Amino acid sequence: MRRVIPGLESSDSPLESEIAARLDRVEEELEKAVAADSDLLSATARYLLQAGGKRFRPMLVLLAGYFGDPADPRLIPGSVAIELSHLATLYHDDVIDESADRRGVPSANARWDNTVAILTGDYLFALASEMSSDLGPDVCRLLARTITVLCDGQIREVDAAGSLEQDEDGYLEVIRRKTGSLIATSCRLGGVLSDAVPEHVETLEAFGESLGLAFQLSDDIMDITSTQLELGKEPGTDMKEGVYTLPVLHALHQGPDRQELRHLLAQGAPDGERLVRALQIVRGEGSVRHARDAVAAEVRRAVGLATQLPDGAARDALVQLTRFLATRCGADPGAIDG
């Protein structure tokens, strides 16, 4: 099954075709990896896997592999380990957020219960660790360190939930740890497993962190500005869950209607008319633009890092993918090019 890769849709591109074919192999290995002796565990571990997903992180592992030997067989299990880790975080996130759905289907905690969802996430983390151990101690250490940083980011987000005093620097640190770390590791892992030269491995990791920040900030903007049809969920879901993203924090601390927004959010999770009004305030002049400028800044940094890598189709693909993240949330291309 040939995949359409967001940001890399180029039907005549040999690179895109090669990546798509390798992602199909990753998909096959993911299906094999989640098989368990228990029928229930097999069902729950496959649940979100079969619900779909862009496989963004495995794609980055494979792309980064082009800065070494892209045919190195270790890149496939490395990609699988990364995606298993990501899937594990989704099971845990849905329990923390008390989510009712994920990827267009009922969440695992809604379909079964919190205990089953937590244990499934633990199982997937364990599978990822077992797979990484077969790739050598350095890879195992890298994944363990990444999971540690992810958990730290999640705890910080939980601690800040619903706080009207959270600042932008604190939020950026949360997403650097919770989102940026796994995307940075995806890029680093592709370089390590393909035996890229050390300076390119370091550049790939730094590129991945900026890409991860741009990725999350772009999602944050879309949660505020997009329609329910475009998102597949109600706009303002983060705000309802007490997660105040960059545009919300800007509106809270610097927006012209900050006192009204503070009053709306001080009453608890906004819903109904309170949510509608809160979204109107955050969408107002200034706050969304501020967040788009932050996306443009991370994209600009990521593109600058990518240009330090060897010239070729893989580098062009990383740049194209990075710019795609800016375009999807309405960030100013001129600001990026400048």
C-alpha cells in the first residue's frame, strides 16, 4: 500500500516512493510487534495502530537515514520502536485528559477503561525498549533518555493545567520536552542507525527539536482557528482541558481583552457560550499572529540547520516538510524566507 506523505506529496519523486515503500514495511513490523499472548492485550495494543496515523516520526527516522546508508536494515526496527513509544504516549494522554475519542474512534479508555489503557501504554513502552535493546546500548540509552524527558514534560503540563499564571517560556519548555524530544530523537536515530557522520547526527537532532516545536505550535494554532469539520473535533479542546497554549497565553497576558478572558477561564473549563467567547478573544488581533511568528521562527531555525546537511533530495525533503508545517497554520512565508 503506497502511502501519501503530508508535506512530501510528489508523485514523480523517487525519494517519496522509497520512503512510502519503507513505511509500508514499518507498518507490517508494527502489526507483528503488538501481537500478545493475551487476546485482550492484542486487541488493545492494535487498537490505535489500526485507527491510522501519519507515521510522522518513523518517516523522519527513514529520511534522516539518507544522510548515511538509507538501506541499513536497522532503520526499520528503529522506526518501529519510535512509533511504539509515540503510541504509548497517546494511550496515557487519553487517560490524563479523560478523552472520549482518538483518531476518529472511541479512545481506549472509553472503549475499555483507564486501567486497560494505562497497561497497554506500558506494554508498548516495554516493546519499544525491548526492540531498541536489540539495536545496541547507545540506541537503548537514547530511547530511555527520551522517555524520561517525555514524562517530565507531561508532568509539567499536568502541573500547569488550568493555571492562569503560566508564562510562555514555561509552556515552550513543556512542548520542547513532550513533543520536541521524540521528534528530535527520531531524526537523531535515523542518523545513528545509518552511520551518518557525528556532526550530521548532531545537526539532525537539533533540526528535529525545532521541527517538533513548529509541529506542536502549528497544531496549537489550528486548535484555535480551524472548524470542527477541519479538525475532526471541537475547536478549543486544549482550552477545555486546561491546557493553555501559546496563543491563549498571549491573549491572557497581553491581549486587549485579557481581563475578560481571565474571568472566563477562572470559572473552570470553558464550555458552551464561555468557550465560544474565549475562542473569539484568542482569535482576535495579535495572539494568533504572535503564535504564527513563533512557528515561523522555529521553521527558520530548522531550515537553517537543514542547510548544514549534505545537499540532495533528503535535505530538500526536510526543508519542504518544515515549510509545510508553517503553511498549514498560516504562518507568513515571507517571515520564514527572511
